Amino acid sequence: MTTPALLGISHGTASPDGQRAVRALVDAVAAELPEVTVRLGHVDVQQPDVDASIATIPPGESIVLVPLLLSAGYHVHVDIREATAAHPHVQIAGALGPDGRLVEVLVRRLAQAGLSDAGLADPDAGPDALVLAVAGSSDRRAVDDCLRMGELLATRLGRPVTVGFLSAAEPRLDAAVAAARADAPGRRVVVSSYLLAPGYFQDLAAAAGADVLTEPLLAGDAPAPELVEVVIDRYRDCLDAPVASSL
């Protein structure tokens, strides 16, 4: 039996830095899976779209589509599902988050922004108010995924974390930042970016009024190894399942 192809489907972005970051992630996955055909496509903004991406893989070959999205919202449950409806050989894997390994990337980004893990672990030692910036969705399932990531980060750091949304859900990030500042006068407000790559939403997060904004999960030339592991695990989770969505 032919090993199923891995088709990573990102949201898509007009940002050249974001495009390079996502491509580097897919290239790193391909390097870890030399026996697997690995392709990149997009659900919005960029080409190739889902249908065109499927067409790059030999007809009839089994495909595991891995959404390169941090939560399973409208793009996964509607757009991707509709785009693959005519392709029974395509199986849809789960979204990348929530996942504890992504929390470790968030903690590392906070450290890179000048905040020590040791300080953050003790609420009395770290005075900064923390807000997790997420893209947001009109799909309650995606909102719940993002809130769960906030809970995981709070548990990891041992201190409260507020979640702020950049679209579609409340509280909006700028309101969450303002509330954090009002609740703790004189303290810095640090926004942890729970976004996959540079682009439109990271720019929105930068305009939300925080004192510090971390880089997104994909930053620099080499993708975080945790992200590579999560993509591969989502793919492998589908290998022994029947050809049907795992959602």
C-alpha cells in the first residue's frame, strides 16, 4: 500500500515573512518524513487552494490533510470539509491546537521577549499582566480551543492568563489589554502571541496597546521542533483510521 501523502493546509497570508515561515514548517516536516509526499496548500488568501493542492498529488492516492491552523473553526469544519467532499480518498486530521507542546513554544517566546520562565512561574516575582492573543472565530468550537490554550498556559506558568481575540469573539485583544492595565496599575501588560506566523493578525496584535508583544509560534528561519512534532502526530493519528474525517 502506498504511504498516504501529507497535505498541509494553512490559512494563507499576504505577508512574505509569514509565507516563508509556513513554508519552512512544511519543509521541516518533509525532512522528517522522507518516505511521504508532503505538499502545502491554503484555505484562503494564497494559491494553490485546497482543490488545486489535491490535484498535485497522483489521482487516487490517499491523502491526509493536516490543517495548519491552531483551532478547528469555520475553515476546518466548513471550508476544508466542503473542498474535500468530492475526494473520498482525503482524510482530514485535527487542527494543531490545543496542545501542551504549543504551550512550551509560547513560554519560549516569552523568555525571548525578556521574561524568565522562573519569574513567570511565581506570581509574586513576576509583576507583568499576561494576555494571550488569539485570532478568534465565530465558531464556538474554535473559541473553546483558544480558551483551553489560555488555561494550559496559565497552569504552566502558575499565574492568571487572560485571552483576547483579534476578531469575531469577545473580549477583543485591545479591550483585554486595557482591562489588564486597569486591574494592575503600574504593571506592564505582556501579550503572548498565539498566532502561527507573521502577518495581518500579528500586526493587529502589535496595535493593541500592550507593553510587550511576543513573536508568533513560527519566528525566524527554523520552525520550533514542537510544531513539527505536532504536524507529524496529526498526520500519524490518521494512518490507522478509516478514510474519513477525524474531526
